[in-house]
Amino acid sequence: MTKPKVLISDKMDPQAAQIFAERGCDVDVITGKTPEELKAIIGQYDGLAIRSSTRVTADILEAATNLKVIGRAGIGVDNVDIPEASAKGIVVMNTPFGNSITTAEHAIALMFALARQLPEADASTQAGKWEKNRFMGVELTSKTLGLIGAGNIGSIVADRALGLRMKVVAFDPFLSPERALELGIEKVDLDELLARADFITLHTPLTDQTRNILSKENIAKTKKGVRIINCARGGLVDEAALKEALDSGHVAGAALDVFVTEPAKESPLFGTPNFVSTPHLGASTSEAQVNVALQVAEQMSDFLLTGGVTNALNMPSLSAEEAPKLKPYMALAEKLGSLVGQLTTGSLARISVHTEGAATELNAKPIVAAVLAGFLRVQSDSVNMVNAPFLAKERGMEVREVKTEREGDYHTLIRVSVKTEAGERSVAGTLFSNSEPRLVELFGIKVEAELAGHMMYIVNEDAPGFIGRIGTLLGESAINIGTFNLGRREAGGEAVLLLSVDSPVPASVLEQARALPGVKRAMALTF
């Protein structure tokens, strides 16, 4: 049997190459190649191990005729064209938990730096000024830390902060009351967190829901003298608004490890008093670098030699026999989960996956995992079908699986229900021609829609003229409508509209849509 051949194209701990060799793979370590040079050699390899420097584009993948797996040593996979890799049957893996402690510790370090003005005090002292009276810090003890995002990294930060005798409040739509109690923190809404926190630290991915979560408006809601730390993603904080708040003194200090544009060679924040910056060092410790390198080598070796799948972003854990039958069902399940995740507000108590008809004959675990992956990916870009059940359990989510063998209106059906503080709501979908996912029910209203690309979701009062008004608004905004799906409970009652559009819907257009007569809710969706 020919040994699988692996290329390590970015600088990585030497132990990674050693693991590949010990497991039975041929491994080459060739770093610093240009895209053209990589393209010339990639066809020789079954596996590609990368960090952040190598960009795996569609052009590279076109030449990767033997490639079976790409392993990213770290969380972010922005440098991999995942849809193209999926289309070519190439598995993309990452190591989502290898640098959690390191990133959490960096947030704590920046908190200390802000509290005691360490960078400025260091620069002043080394310049020979000895300005002892200039640097009056604050204690962390008894201060309130506001945690935006209480997942894997956020929960570690909370644990460390509690050890410093801080009070911790957290805003996280997916944090259950039971999980909050277990962590020893208080679950609050965003406005309460902004009003109470002495320090705010962000630990959430960048999504449509979290982009500029610390906007100019929200920064204005914070307590005067607040200190802000972001080691998560650039774009969570409005950098221009932060600059204004620092200049005015409303924000006493801010520390950013991440920026909207990276490398951040220039920024209006640079040089601002009480501002600390680091060049995306959240995962930069020797321990974290070793951890992610070892994990990616082990995962890739398992896949290439035994077919085992761990932390794959585009492939569930499946046997060869189950895969063909389950593939369309998992695509439907993930879309339904994503839809519910994007539309759900408030604390989640339970999520139920109900299969009917032909779907009950299949292995339900991959279907449930696909629902959870779609649901949680709205909040975490490191979620996949393998780790979604673990993350759901970690967050205290109750997951139910229900089967009804009899057929209803459809030969096969998947229903996803969520219970929140606002009550229980569900969506349902089926397969047309046993392969094409379709949404057939949305919160009790019958619809028929594909879930793909950019979409617009509107809840409105069923009244004459509405379709014309929304069509005019989108036309004047140069947004082309692909498909138009409308459903209603009864004539003159509540109606829902799902539009597929050819381009993202700007926030300004959504605001105009919400201002139309009869509109109760309008938001953008992405699949």
C-alpha cells in the first residue's frame, strides 16, 4: 500500500512532521512558496497542512488533483475556499480548541495592562521621566466584567476573572440559565451588560448578528470609565466610535488584539492615550502552537490512514454505507438549523429534531448534528457537525430527538423546534425528488422555498399593496429578486415573506423595509 503523502506548507512545530511520519505518512515540509510555486507541486499530495499564511484558493484546488484533506492548525479558515474544496470532495479540518487557554489568558493580560496603564508607564519610565503620580490605576477586585460571548474561550475568561474576585455578567443568546449557574456567572441582556460592566471583553465570532456589536450607539450605553478588550475578531467594535469615546473620556481605556483590516499598519486608534494594541497575538504562545500542530497532524493522519473524521468543517462523521443516503438529509437539516439560529432571539431552553416518514429509517445522529451545526454556526465559526453536539452540551442546551414513522403531508419530513423565553416555534422541510431541500413550514405558516445564498425575511400584516412596496424598495436599491415565497396564516392576518436576492441586503435597506406600513420584522439571512 502506497503511503499517503502530506505537505506542510506553513511554519509549524516540528513535532507535526514527526507525527505524520510515525503514523505512516510521507511528509514534506516546504514553506514560503508563492501561489504559483504551490500550484506546481500540490498535485503530488494527499494532504495539505497549513496555518494562516498559505491561501488555498480555487486556483490552487484546481491543481490539487490528488488532495483529500486540508488541515488548518488553528481555528480560522478564512484562507481556505471551503465551498470549492467541498465541491471537489476535499475534507477541510481545523483545531478549534487548541488555543482557547492562550487566547483567554491574553484577554486577561490586556485587562491588567489597561487597569494599571502598563504600556504607557513602561514607555515613560524607560524614557527617564519617573512619572509616578501620572499613572493611577484601578483594581480588578470587585469590579464587574461584562462577557460578550460565553462559549469555550469566554467561559475560561470567566473562570479566571472569578479567581481575581471579579463579578462576571454575560450576554450570550445560547447560554442557558443552568450553564450560567455552573460557571458562577450572571446571564443578562446586552443593554444591562453595557450599563453595569466596568470591563467588557468580547469572545464571539464575527457574524451579521455580532458585527459592530459595540457600535457608537452601544458604546454610548456603557458606564462612563469602562475599559474594553477585544481578542476575538476585528469588526466586533466600531473602531471610529471607540476612538471618539476614548478621546472624550467616556471609555477609560481599550485594548485590541484584532482589527477590521489586518495587518493593521495604520489606524486612527494608534497613538490615542489609554489605547493598547497587539498584532493578533491571541494564539501566540509556544504551548498553543505545539497543541494545534499536534492536533492537526493527528487528525489528518487518522483520516488518511483509517478514514476517521474529527473537526471537519464540511463533512460529518459517517460510514461509507450511510453517506449517500444521508447527504441530502443533512443538507436539509443544516439549512433548517441555520434558519432557526438566525431567526431565534432570547435564551434557548431546548431544541428538538423531529423526523417523520422515510427520514425515520436513517441514522438520526448525523441529522441532529447537522441541525446543531447550522444552528450554532450563526454564533461560532469553529462549529462543525462533529463538535456541534459537544458544544451544545457545553452550553447547557437540551437536545431532543423525536421520530414519527407514519407519513404526514410529505413522504419525508424534518421539523426543528426551539423553545425560548418567547415560547416554542418550529420550521419544517422536506426533500423534493429525494434530493432537493425545501422549506415547507415557517413558524406555523405554510411556505415553499429554497434556502440558499442571500435572503430577506419579512413578517408583515397581510394587506393589499405590500408586495408592490417591498418590490419597489428593492428595485430602487438595485437589489435583484431571485425567488419570491409568501405564506400567511389567514386572509388579513400575519404573513411571512422569504425573498432570495442576488446580493447582500444592506442595513439601510432593512431599516427602510421595517419602516413600511404593516411590517413587524425584517432581517437578512445567509445560507
